[in-house]
Amino acid sequence: MGKSFASLNAALLRRAQLLADCGPVLVICPTSCVDQWSSEVQKHFNEETRPRCMALHQKETSPKDIVKMDIVIESHGFVRQRFTEATEYIAWFKLKDFVPQRDIDSDGHSHPR
């Protein structure tokens, strides 16, 4: 994981410098590598400096939990499935001429448009 670790370290450093509150670094990899990435993060960072890391496998995971992480690791298949579901969801609303009356912020609060 040498080059991958260096890339991850660079992404975390850049995130800290520019966008400390921007959310996690997203790692998208083959399904067979998700757990490996997670264990490498545990192995290569000491406890005091270890970034908060989540291997995301379930779509039911709360966005509030995701944004608390420094690193989120997802498989290509997981991302593809979520994209497909979102695309179908958006198409359904367009078909119904649905116009949302409220926006939901990153904390899950609803605000009028």
C-alpha cells in the first residue's frame, strides 16, 4: 500500500490545510480491497494521529455518521449501486413534476425554499 498510503496522507494533509470542515476523504476501490484499506489505516497511523475511518458497506448508514469521519472507504460496486438508485429516484421525481418545497441541510434540518 506504499503509493496508496502516500496518496491518502497527501489528501488528508490537503484537506486539513484547505477544507478542514469539508467532510471525509473518499476512497473508492475494488470490493476485495475495502477491508485492506481500512486495516492499513489502522496499521500506518499511531493512535494519537489516526484519522477516523469508516468502511461503508450499508446504504442505511447515517449521513451524520459519515461526515464525522476523516476517511470513508467504499467499493466501486457500492458507489455504482447508490448512483443507480439516486438516478432512478431523480427520474421518478422528474416524471411526477415534483418540486421540493423544503431543503435539507447537512445536519438533517429542513428549511423552506
